[in-house]
Amino acid sequence: MGMEYIIRFEEQGVGLQLHTLTMGVFPTDEYNMLKCIFALMGDAVIYFLLALYIEGVFPGRYGVPKPWHFPLQFLFWCRHPSPKGKVQDNTFELPGHTADIEQPPEQLTCGISVTNLTKKYKGMDTLALSGL
């Protein structure tokens, strides 16, 4: 529709300029190029929000999907930011385990396993990592 208006203004010899944005091609025409530009911007906003929603619900192979109704949840709109300067300690001790090591689930198979990892920097004789 916008290209048609540009072509019609060019045919009339006026061209599309700032003062012709609010004018219609014909005297009785209520639609103008400014309305077309606003419709295009509205479409862009709608498609952007739709893309954000689809990316949240269907994130792809490695993402974590959100529920289909995530924009309707309270926490989506009203998140409480963590206080600056304070670090929250979310670690806890289990009997017989350290806080930094998590035992792998027994029902799952190992996807990637790295054994005997070593790292030696150029020009150094000592190893940075040895048999990790």
C-alpha cells in the first residue's frame, strides 16, 4: 500500500515529502502515508513480541522452555532485584559430601565425560592441570 502511494505521488510530480505525508493521493482519500508508516511500526512491535514469546516457549535444542502462560505470571512482570553489594549464600552441606561437589543422578547416563585432563603452557615445564 505504501509503495502504491509513493508511485502515485511520483506520477503527480509531487513526490513523497514531509508535507505530503498527511495528504491522500485523491482529495476524498482518508488513508495517507503517515498512517501506513504507523501501521508498519505497529506490525513490527507485534512481530517482535510474538518472536519473544515463541522463543520463550520453544527455545530450541538447548534452552529451557517456559510455560505457555509465562507472560501472565506475576513474576514475569514484577521481579524483585537482588540487593546490590550483598551476596546470597545458597550452599548447604549434605552428610558425607562437600558443598562444591554434586553427586550425579543414578538414573541418567553420562553425556560427556572428560578424564585425565592436562594443560601445559608454552615455555613452562610444569603442568597447570594434571590428570583432572
